[in-house]
Amino acid sequence: MVPPRPGQGKRGEDGYLAYLLRQAQAAARLTMERSLAEIGVTPPQFVALTMLRAYPGLSGADLARVAMLTPQTVGVIIRNLERDGAIRKAAHPVHGKMLQWTLTRKGNALLTKSRRHAQRLEKRLAAGLNATSLVTVRRWLSKIATDLQD
């Protein structure tokens, strides 16, 4: 027996929601990996840069939480991005031993370039959805993340 292709059988509309979310996430991640590889950025680096632009001054631990990455992975990402001049550290004004991370001009430029690649995927994901449907999907995905957090 040949397994069904995505969109067929249990890999389609008859499938379990959790499996379909995983299948969709895996397809989106692979597409993003391939696109970002063209400019030498990994999806976890892209997420870290995105979160540091949105929330400048995050600690490594906070970055790991908002990026949904392990502290070990974020440690590697931080070392590489700092080495490449994309982020810089500063001591926390109250908790001097805690480091806060922010984007440099080079990091902002790298994120802007990465966003152009990510926007191609965003357009593909939103294809066929009207504005109302897009809001519904965003609310649903956000609600899942909120409702299932530990």
C-alpha cells in the first residue's frame, strides 16, 4: 500500500486536528528553511531576531520562552548572532549579571532581508483566505497556543 499524500485520507480533511497542525507546521518550516538558507539564516535565528526587534532587551531565558526554543538552542543562536555583529549585549540596569540583548544595525538589516523571504511564505499561507477568514485562523491558532500552555 502506498501512503496517502498530504491532503488525502487521514492526511486531509478527515485527519485529526493535532496531526494536521503538525503536518502544516512541518511543511511551513521546511519551506521557510529552504528560503532563509538562501541568505544564510536559520528559522530559529529568524525567530530570535524577530522577537528581539519586537521586545528589545530580552534576556536569553526570556528569548527562549518567547521564541519557543530551548535555552541551549538560544545560547548557540546568541553566540552566533553576536559573533556576526547582529546583536549586542548590555548588563541589566538592576540585575547586573543578567544580560539583555538588542539588535544592531546589522541585525536589523538581516531581519529586514529575512522578512522578505518570510513574507513569500506568509502570502502562500494566506492564499485563498479573505480578510475575515484570516482573522479567524489567526484567532484560532492563538487560542490553541493560549489554551494548551502549561
